[in-house]
Amino acid sequence: MRNGKATIHDIAEKLQVTASTVSRALNNNPRISEATKKKVLKTAKELNYQPNNIASALRSGKSRLIGVIVPTANRNFFSSVIRGIEEIANSLNYKIIISQSYDEFEKEVQTVETLLNARVDGIIASIGKNTENVAHFQKVLKKGIPLVLFDRISNELEVSQVVIDDYFGAYQTVEHLIQNGCKRIVHFTSSQRINIYKERKRGYEDALKENGLEVNPELILFSNMQLEDGRRIMQEIIDKKIPFDGVFSSSDYSIMGAMQVLKENGFNIPQDVKLAGFGNEPFTSFTEPAITTVDQKSIPMGKITAETFFELLNSETVSIVGKKTILKPELIIRNSSINQKK
């Protein structure tokens, strides 16, 4: 065995049959008897034989592997989307390779290259915050490999996309805060290159305008939307004595940081300040008070993304390319944003 790894030739030698017979037996070819198949499988197990997926992909043109790129897998949203993708993929006898970009542009570029070298049958991706251009994804398309984007997309790519209505989610959240008495609402956002933050900011601004309130640039703050960013920005606002009575964040993590700082500075929530986030992360229901947020329908998004991918993979035409599916988000109203009964 070369490099300690068994090959079909090793199995063939041990059983005194041809390598082609072993290959057919491993692939459950009807031309091979059940007795031979059992012997081959038993010997393969004894020798700890592992199939070479890349070699198999070169021979058949299919690896039955799908590359899935997410900014990070330790967020409930992305892990739930992955679950939805995997459920559909596994039901069709496909496996997924999960890669994280950590919102780093170079990491994302390298990941795409690695997946292409692994001969995946296609790529499903959510673009990182710091992605400067999409040339690496253009390379995927030029190779004729199916590509589907979800959540964080790019309008520069003519590909199928699955998103939620971020504009509507933000609009109804801000309108809810206004209906509960807020007049100066801070907005936490991030890079406007990323569609989700651009659309949520647009929803925030339109909700203010259509309810007769001013859009004040002083109340729109940009960051990476992590918990520590929410803490830092909230403290800066307090230190500058900028008046506000509500906060709408495009991320549950930064609204959690804001809540911590508000409490440390003696603010009562929701009496003094009302809060709302975006994402419906599990911790939002366990805080005191529980945080109002927007549910992004993550598992349905994963399933629809996978279904869109397989529709594209199995399509003999390119008519599906550019198909955009928009899911409707749901505002989850909790105690952080509603007037308390006296």
C-alpha cells in the first residue's frame, strides 16, 4: 500500500480479481454478483480503504460534493441555514463541505480555490463583509460550475439568490419602535457593500420619513456588528450626550452589547430606551428584558437555497440562472421594545 493507503489494486490483489471488478463491486454494479460484492466490501473494510473522491470525480464528472461558504458557522442563523442545506443535500445522496471565511476577503478567495481544486459539483455561498470584489466567484461561473448565493449577495453576479426581505424586516421593526413612542432611534449598521445592511438601513430611513421623523446621520453608526462593537458605540453615544430613546441594530450581537452598556449606565429598558435587533439568535429570548428581533427563516432559507441549487445543477438550460427568491421575515416582539403596563 502506497503511503499506507489502500487502493482498489490492493483489494484486487488480495482477492485475486481484477481492479475493474473491485471498482464495479464498490459502485454496486449489477454485473457483479452479490457474493463478490460482499467479499470486496469486507476486504475494503479490513484494509481501511477510503475512496479517492477527486479521482472518482475526474472519471465520472461528478463528486457529489457541494461547497458551502459562510462567514462563520458559530452563529445560529448560519448554522441553521447549513442544517437546511444539508437536509436536502443528504436526501439526494450529496455531501457538503463547510468552509468559513470569517468575513476575510483573502480567506474567501482561498476557500473558493480550494473547493474548485476539490472538484465540488457546485458552490453555495454567503459573501463576507470585507469582500472587495467578486472576481473569485466570477471564476466559478466561467468554469461552468453552479453557484447560488444566499443572505449576503452581490448584484454584480448573475446568479440565483435566496434572501429575506431585509427592507421590510427593518421597516416594520422601526415602525414598531415609533408606535411605542420612540422619536430618536439610533441605527447600528455595517458596510453598505453588503446588501443586507444596505437594505436594512433603507428600511430604517423610510420608516422614519413616512412617520414624519427626521433621518439624522448622527444616529447612524457603522461597525462590524459584534457584541464589543455594540458596547463601544453605545458608550460613545452616552458619553457624547446624544439624545436617543430607541436603538435598532442590524445584528442581535451588537444590540446585546448595547443593552449591557445601557444597564451599566443606569438606563431602564424599555422605560428609558427601547431596543430591537435582527436575527433571532437564541440568546435574545433569555435576556432581561427579552429582546425584540427579526426572525430570518434560516432553516427554510437553507432548504430553498439547496432546492434552487439542485434545480440549477440538473437543469439542461440556463433559464434558472438569475432566479431570486425573497422570503418574508417575521418581527418577534418582546419586552425590550414595548410600553410596560402600569
